[in-house]
Amino acid sequence: MLELKHIQKAFGDKHVLKDVSLTVKKGQVVVILGPSGSGKTTLLRTINFLDGADSGEIVLDQDHYDVTRIAKRDVLAIRKRTAFVFQRYNLFQNKTALENVIEGLVTARKVPKVEAITRGKAALAKVGLADRVDFYPSQLSGGQQQRVGIARAIVIKPDVILFDEPTSALDPELIDDVLDVMRDLVDDEMTMVVVTHEMSFARDVASQVVFMAEGNVVEKGTPAQIFEHPQEARTKQFLARILRD
């Protein structure tokens, strides 16, 4: 479904991604772990060109894209097939939950509004917010706002959903509600790439766990391989610290 080949990215003199390659099969959940500054979020953002990579290739299904020669129409094509769930929700404060969910359908995809509303209400029901369609973000908890963000992602029926630490901005008591919604997407065989520090989620649902440090993929494998038998010293140190905390 998705393959990244030799992705490199620098911000000025800071080399953030160093020849990163990754394969995500259809229906897989790939969880990316690593310390702050390891390049996890940047890697996620290069997939749909929120940040353009400096070199490398992106393969989405059967379509190959050289990031150094990417055309605007190709970026739009990739974004139509991927969805991004942000750490800080990124909702329009002057729009209701439903309006936030259908904005992309109506404006970018030209879906008729009646159809968009039907799909938007179904997406909000999917994330447990059927009774909050007319609420504004200021009337919703952080967990509810993030679930609106997830509804906005699934309503476009993407091939891949990219999650950037979706629970890191939430109070502890709200985290499980968001993770439960994500688990439901796993049950629906949604292809997902997830940057997170939620170790229990990674253990329970990941098809593949990727550990990154200093812009490199240090180690990758099944949850059992990474959590129970890590091979690299940096992986062991990271897991020991974060599991202790």
C-alpha cells in the first residue's frame, strides 16, 4: 500500500531524516516509536507533503513518486488518498463538529453538500459523537475534539491514515476514548501509520513497530520482537526509560 524509499530531509544544517525506508502493507498498523527529535513526525509529514522530503521515493499502491520531481497534481493525488490526524486537532473554531468533518469533502473534493452531511454524520457516529454534530470545538473536551479529527480523516475514505501522537495533548482520563476509536479502525482493517508513545497500544495492535533515533530507523519488527527481544542498545535504552516512566 505504501513504501518509502531512501527518504532524506534537512532543515538548514540539521539532517532530520537520513536515508529512511519503510514498507506498509494494506491493512497493517505500523507504529513508530522514538525519543523526541528522532524524526518521527517529520517522516509522517513527508508522506503527504506537509513537509516535502529532499530526496527519495514514495510509492502509494502502484504509483511511484520521486520527491525531487513531484508535481502539484501528484501532491494533490497523494493527499486525496491519505488523511492526517494532528496532535493538536487543527479544528476550525468557528465551525461545528459536522462542519469541520465535511469541510474537505465539500471544498476540496466537491462532494455535494447533502451527501457530505450524510457521510459526516456517519463518521461522527463511528467515533461516538452522534450527539455532538452541532457542537463547536470550545464545547467539546480534548478527547472529543480529537475524535472529530479522526472522523474528518475517515470520512474521506482514505487508503492510509497518518496519526501524529494523537493522544499526547490529552488529559490521561481522555486517552482511552481516542485509543478505543483507533482500535475500532484496526478492526475495520484500516491501514495506519501511527507515531505514539502509547506502549500498550503498540503492543496490542501494531503489525510492525519501528524504532527511530537521530533520523534513522534503528530497528523494526513485530511487537514481540521489539518489546521482548530488542537487538539494538538504543532500542533497549529507550524502552527501559519510557516503560519505567
